[in-house]
Amino acid sequence: MATVQLKSDFIFELLKRFLQTDEGIAVKNKVNHVYQFNLAPEKIGKDEVSYTIDLKKGEVIKGPYEGGKPDTTFTLRDEDFVKLADGKLNPQIAFMRGALKVKGSLSAAQKFTPDIFPKRPKL
């Protein structure tokens, strides 16, 4: 299978760098959960790519979480993840519309807010 290039790959790379800054370390210490994202290029359930955001260790890894079970797993389309990270899509509304699926701890899910992401420069 060919490697799928996601629009959100760039965001995960930015987040990886952000978590090494003082501001990123503060976010990690505040949230302290492990999240897995299953991102679909087109349709949920098809050709999903997993990313792990470990806010206990301050790591971003391409691939599923390997340290047991993540606190919360989010499944959504790549395009919707980009909107979520940019603050253009409200996670609660996305969840109610079925565009965002949540598995695991809902209290941990509620701690994952768009302000976790570093602000990207407008192009």
C-alpha cells in the first residue's frame, strides 16, 4: 500500500516542535493524557493513518499508541482535523454531526482543545 500523504502531517510536525518549547511543556503538564488520532484521507474507516499525541511524555509519533491503550482515540477525516487544529471546527459540533468519533475517556477528550495546537501563520 502506498504511503498516504495527509494535509495534517504538517500540523503534527509543528506540534512535535511546539511540545519542546516552554509553552508546549506547560500544555503537556496541564493535559497529561495520551491521544490517538485515526485520520481518514476521504472517508472514516477507509485508509486511516494513525498518529499518537502523548501529552504525558511530550511526544508526537506517526503510528498507533504502543504503550497500552490511549486515554482517548479520535477518528475523523484529515480535512476536518486541519479545521479542528485551526480552530475553524468546534469539536462538540463535529462530534454531534458524526464527523468526529470518540472512543475512551470523555473527560480526557474534553481536555484536548484546539488551543493545544501552536498557532500557524496565516498564508
